[in-house]
Amino acid sequence: MAKDKNGPVVKREELTARNFPTAHQEATVQPAPPSRYDGPESSYRLAFTDTDFLLREDLRPVRMQLELLKPELIQTEQKIESTIVIFGSARIVPTEVAQRLVADARSANDDTALRMAEMHLTMARYYDEARRFATIVTEKSRELATPIYVVTGGGPGIMEAGNRGAYESGGKSIGLNIVLPHEQAPNPYITPELCFQFHYFGLRKMHFLMRSIGLVCFPGGFGTLDELFEALTLIQTGKCRRRPVLLFGRDFWTRLVNFEMLVETGMISPMDLKLFRFVETADEAWDILEAQYGFELRDDAKGDLASNV
């Protein structure tokens, strides 16, 4: 504050004051266009508020850049540095749901439905393990110098279990949803400010890997296999750094993929089998990650807690 020659107090301009209005200000305070230019055929709208313009085929590179930037900038703002990715089927249901399906099938005396329901019940243990694993990650990482956050594809099934475990532990988690013809609404356990929606599969898969320190893969179908094998390919070829890849359920994975045959026929090298490990429980998975990284505790969390992390 300073006085001019006549005495009144005047406010000095700040050196860092903006020279131009922000894009947000321009977009929100735009006056109504003259009637001649307010029709759908008019090009009068600001380019960055014109959805029809942004959705043109020629603007695909811009849209791809936006899908790269939006999750990146928001996660940076939220101080998300390290993540653990949980892959797995959208079709695996919680144990209590599977039990109801079995009971309903028996009541209806429907043998076909009963066989399917019993398989749901068999696979439901993976939902429980994914939920528990996310709980362990969220609770343990509270004491770490660099917290770790669970990331899923944001949908139902194993993805829901991962976000649910973090949510029930009072932690944040990330969901990377994808627009599909018949899926998928985000599950209700994702942290809202970290719930993203993608149009491009490639950029979604890129975000799975950008901050991940480990990939935990539960049983799944085509989508899960796509995500798993793209990650393994990037690690195998040195296009991204090596990190633990944990496959839940040895019996499922070895029946699904004959890894040994790939070695025998020379399609992969014996060393490639060391790119992943089989695990059966959430505790086993966490122990491997902890042994790999020797997670560093916060200064205010050292002491008796160290043996628990």
C-alpha cells in the first residue's frame, strides 16, 4: 500500500498479476451471441467450449492428449506417486452373492443354473482376496514415506473388490473406467476425484503402468489377459522398468496358459518365466512386494511399527 501525492492510500499492482483473463473466465462470462450467430451452424463459440468441434475426426490427437493429461495432472495434484494395479474379471462376485445364487438355483431345481452358481462360489474367493489385498496395501502404506494407492479398472467384480478394500480402510483409490457398449459404470468405492473415464484403451493401459510399482493379476477373461500380456511384453522388451507381476491362483493360470510349452518351443526364454510369480493369498502378495522394495517408513512411524510393515 502507498500514498499518492494527494494523500489517499492506493493499492500497488502485484508484479505477478495476470496479463490476460483466464480461459475459465472467458468461457463463463461470454455474453450471449447476437441472434444471427447463435444457431447450430454458427462457428462463433470459443473453440475450447465447442464440443462439436472437439469431437471432429481431425481433433483425435487433441483428444488423446487430453486423456493423457487429465489423469496425469489430477494425480499429481493429489500427490499420487506410487500405485499397485489390480487386474481381474468383472464377473467374479462376492461370496455372499454367490451363496445366494446357489441357494436360488437349488430352490428352482435348475441344474444348469446350479452348476454356474457353484462355479461363481468357487471363484468368489478371489473377490475376497482382492478386497483383503487392497485393505493391506491401504493400511500398511499409511506408515510409508511414499504412500501406495490401489488402482483398478473401476468396474465391478475384482475391480470393485480392490476399490472396496481401500474404501473400507478409509483410504483413497483410483478407478480407470472405459466407455464400452454394455459396460461399465464405476463401482461405488472409488475416490470421486480419482475416478476417470477413458475413450482410448491404449491411454488407459498407459496410465495403469505410469505410477505402478507392482501388478497384481487375478483370474479374468480377454480384457485381463490383454492388460497382463501387454505389461509383460513391455517388461520383457525393456520398454518399461521391471516390477513385480503377481498372478493370483497358480491352478487357474497354469491351466489357462501353458507357459512351459512356450519355453519348450522357443517362443519365450526360460528367464521370461521369472517375469511373474504365482501367489495364493493377499498376505503372500504383500510379503513379496515388501521384500522387493523394503518399504521405507515415515520418520514419525518408525519404531515398534517397523516390524509390522
